[in-house]
Amino acid sequence: MGAVHSVAAERAAAWRERCVALPPPVCAALERVGPPDADDRLRLLHYLDELPAADVVEDLEERPPTWLRNAVPEVWGGAG
Amino acid sequence: MPCRRCGEALGEYAEAHGHHVAAAGAFAWVALEGGRDGVRWLARAALAALGAEQADVAGALLEEARGRRGGESHPLLVVAQVLADPEHSAEQLGEALVAVPADSPDSVRVRVMRAMLHGQHGEHDQGLAQLDDLVDRPLAAPALLSAQLLLSRAVQGAPGVDRRSDLERAKGLALLARDRRRAWSGPSQEAVAVAAQAALLTEGDAGAAEVLRLGTVPPDGEALPIEAADAQVRAVVADAKLLLGETDLGPLPAEPEYSAALREGLRLTRSGERHDLVAVAYRRALAAAGSAEQAALALHGLASLNALDDCE
């Protein structure tokens, strides 16, 4: 029981540490992600980790993820 | 396909870094994914599109939102619709913002917008009151806006205002905002510019030395490269160097004619140049002045040279 608590506490601490390195609204949104989407959250965090912040936002404007580009083509001038 | 909350997070990430186009796209995607708060996300998307000066996109998003259940009356959508109207008045915007409930997920954003609106009309006290209890939260925007309002109140010199206290508080809050944005590699340069302006006005030469510390990179200062490279920060650092007697200011960022001419006048004065050359710079500043305060500063420079005779 104690070991389970310890693992949970470690994960919570690691998440808090990860969260403070993100803008607060981003952290809040990711905290609301439920278990079925945990893999997506990890993928998104990996994406944000991979690039410096300036490159991420440039990437979003120049080469938005396909799912985003296809859903809202008018924002990116119909690219997709 | 990423999760809906991940789309929200991506939009918030883009918006936090000032990339409104990407934010609009992500928020619109969240709305199109479904869910009962789709109107709110369309309103957020429209606000982001307006921030990117994409009025057509904002209009399309607002139309989509109005066609949805509850769309016409959603408080944030009403705010976005007012802002989308280029003819909107401050009263209309104020009424729309007041109508957003305090328990809305957008209440902090709306209070910051209300404070900005007060600030635009010189109502510093009302603006600060909007932000009073928000500066203790781990957010940068309320702290930075409070600092800007205090700085503006100190510069205007309203009766009964403790100017020195306002400048000290402005500097402290701006540095708080800087550190909060640095924590997530955010745009901390805006906060450094405000802190440096407050320092420059606070303590004379000591303040000027502090500006150099805030606005230059180590080992001389504590600025991050992105902060030291910011045009506003560089302009304040140049002013501080002038105050400290330095006349070699290095390359300066492009800036409005008025500021450039006034700084040139100060630099030439410090260098002991001929009065007729210095007066040329002050006359350029006078011609480009955009307010009575700016004109007064240029005239003060001319008066110090006894060169007011040919000024109407």
C-alpha cells in the first residue's frame, strides 16, 4: 500500500514539475485530460518538449498538425 | 486524432506565446469536435482571430456560433461580437464584459480586458481594482497589466498619488511577471521593458544603473538574450546610458521619429555639441510630437539652448 502511494506521489510530483514549465492555462487544460486520452497527452507533451517554444508556435502556424489543418482550413487558407 | 482537451491545451499554448492564428485554429477545432461548450470555444477562436487581425475568419466563426443552441446569448460570444464590430464603443464593450458571470471559466480573461479598457481611458484606480486579487495567482498577465497601470499613473502624476511608491510597485510586479513568464519560456521581454521604465523613473542615476542590469545579458546584467534584444528594452537601456553620461549608444532599434529625435538631442547635449546642431534635433522632435507632453519635452530642450525664438 505504501509503495503504491509512493509511486502515485512521485508521479504527481513529476507532473507538477512538468506543469510549471508550461503556461498555466495549458497546464490546467492538460490536467483535465481523462485516462482514455492519456496517450494523446503524452504525445502532445513530447511534441512541446521536442522544440523550443518559439519553434513550436512557428511550427503551428507554418505546418499545423494535419488534424488541425483539415478541421479548420479557412484559418490556414485552405491548406491541407 | 488528439483528444479534445489536448486541442484546448495546444490553443492555450499558442495564445500564451502570442500566436493568434494557431490559437484560433486549435480553439475552432475544439468547438467542431463537439461538446456542450462549443459556443464558448468558437468565441475564443473568434477572439484569437481578431487578435490576428483576421476579421473574415472571426466573422465566419461568429456566424457558426450564432447558429448553435444558446449561441446568441453566450456572454463571451457577445464580447467577441462587440469587438468584431469596428465601430464599437467603449460603453458597448464595457457592458458586454460586465455581463460575463464571475464564475465563468473566462472570468480572469474578462477582468484583464476590463482593466485594459479602464487603462485606455486613464481610469487607473478602477483598472487596478479589477486586478487586485489576481496578482497573487501564478499568472503573468494580471501582474504585468497592474505594473503598466501603476507606471502610467505615476507618469501622469495624478493628485494624491505617491509617485515613488507606484514606481516601486510597478517594478516589483513587472519583475514578478518576468519570472512567471521565464518559467515557461514565455515572452518575458514585455515585463522587462516595464520594469526598466519604472527603474529609470524611480531613482535617477541608481535607477539608470539598475536599468543596465535588467536590460543587458550576463556578466554585466541579468537579462535573457531575447529580453536584451527587445526594441523597447534597448530603447530604455539607451536612455539609461545617456543619463549615466555615455554618448556611444551603439546601434539603436528603429523607433518613432519623435523618440529618435529627442534622444538625439539629449545625446548631442551630453556630447557638448554646438547648440545650433542640438536645436535641429529638438525641432525635429517638436515637429513629430504627438501630444502636449511630448511637445513640452521638446520645447524644454529648446529652452535650455535659448533657441525658442523661432518656434511658434
